[in-house]
Amino acid sequence: MNFILFIFAVTIFSFTVLSGERSLAQGFSTGNEFKATLISGRLTLICPANAPENPVQQISSFNCRAGMLEPVEYDYFLGPKVDGDSVVLDVTREDGSVRSKTSGYDGLKGKSQSRFNLWISTLTQRPLLADGVNKVAYKISKAGTSVTKGDFTAKVVRQPTAYCRDRTMHAQLPQDCQNQMTACGKYFELENYCQ
């Protein structure tokens, strides 16, 4: 009897593997474990003169800092395959703050139609996640009516600060010396994000 059960279990397992089917847990497409790193460095930027009558070069120094999230800073939500057209993620962070974001939802694929901003913070964007344990409640709806809901946990582990070497760069335009965000972005790109 045990031998028959063993053969049955192996057959079912083999069929599942060969058919390519696997069950996906709800969460983000790259997983629910993230590493956050602050990167830092000093940039000296030399800009050309802004007019022939003012032939003096401008020099600007920037202390550049940025937050990085690995493996990704934007990601798709994966959920159940249901007849839904939108998904809302409500995130309660470890510090008690709450964030909410909405996306279209492809119920046939069980996937949000757009990627969620997990980490980038700007004047117009706020990230979903923060350091520590983030409790994510999702609600999938169809034409405004709730279809299903669930929850999962996304964890962000803080890593030691990474430092880039000091660097001097020559800019193409005079106004580049006034744009720290763009200059620091280029600096980190050239320094391979302090890796």
C-alpha cells in the first residue's frame, strides 16, 4: 500500500514539474526580501564658462548621497488569477506609517499592470516600503467591486553605508553645475554605485 502511495506521489510531482506549473506566493515578482544601502561620495564638477564675455569656469562641489534597494526599486505585484481589473496595496511599515498605491491588474496573469515604486523618494513620489518589516494587505477589485483580498510581508534589511571614491568631472554645460541631482546620478553611475 505504501509503495502505491509513493508511486502516486512521484507521478503527481513529476506531472506538476513537467507541465511547468508552480504555485506563486502573493508578493513582489522578485521576492519579498530586500536589502537597503545608503551610498555616499564627494563630487567636484568643473563647468565651462557661461558666455564668451565671462570666460571663467565654474567649479561646484557636491556631497552625493542616495538610497539603493536590491534586487529592485520598482516591482510588479503577483497575486491570484481572478477576474479583477485593479489592485490596491496598503502597506503598514514597522514605524507605524502607512502607504497605499493602486495599479491596474491582469487577472489572467495574476499580475499588476504596472510596477510599484518600492523605494524611490522624490517631490512627486513616495515609496511603499521602509526599513524593517512591511505588512502588505492587497485588495483586488473588478469595476470597483472587491473580488478577493489577502496579505503578505515584505522585509527590508539595512546594510552598511557604501562609499564611492572622490571624483572630479568636467560638465558639458554651464548649468550642470547648478543641478546636483543630475550630477550625482552621473557620478554614482560612473562609480558603479559604490560597489
